[in-house]
Amino acid sequence: TLTKMAQTYTYFILILLAWGLWGFFGKYALKYISPLSLILFETIGAIIVQIVVLIFLFYSKQKFDTNATGISIAMLVAIFGVLGTILFFFTLSKTKASILVPLTALYPVITVLLSFILLKEKVDLVQGIGIVLAVVASVLLSI
């Protein structure tokens, strides 16, 4: 429906804004503190946000799933997300944001490939062309 599509695009724009600001403020913070300090204080900030979200979920009576496989995979999500963030900030401290951010924006290509191979998701011709164009665009943006 049109309402659901509008909601999806609103979330999409908010995600782009949040991640764009995350990369910008990460680079800006590195003018004043080391990557290690940035990771420490980003983690503290993330814990505060996550506690607020957990309190909200608790009071809204949300049901939490306890499937062992799902929990294990969720932990992998956290591990790879944090490792990626740590590597991103250390690399960002050594290069320009205008080079690193477009190149790291290619991470969905890995997601698509793994989803195609392991989850048997289909990639049609238009999506394949989009992936190729995204790679070309990211390389051009980082030159």
C-alpha cells in the first residue's frame, strides 16, 4: 500500500541521515581524540541509547523471543557490527572520510552475495546492474 511504502521510505531517509551523521561526527571527533577513545565513548553512548530502548520495550510489554539459534545469530550481528565499527574508526583516522565512506558503503554487496548463496535469495537483472553500478559509483567517489 501507499502508506506502507511512504513509511518505508521515511525510515530509509532516517537511516541514511543517521549513518551519514555517524560517519561525519566520527571523522570530526578524530580531530580531537584517538580512535581508541572514540570507540570507548561511542560504546558508552550506544549503551545509553540501548538502555533507553530496552526500558521503552519493557514498558510497552514487548515479547522477547528466546530461540537459541536466533540469539546466537544476533550475537554474531553484534560481534561483526562492533568489529566493523572499530576497523572503520581506525581506518578513518588514517584516511579521508570522502575516500573511506563510499568504499565501505559497498558492504551491502557482501550481504547480497551471502543472501544469494546461503539464503537462496534471487537477484534479478536490474538488481545485478544496480550492484555493478554501486561498485563503479563507490570507486569513482573515492578517487
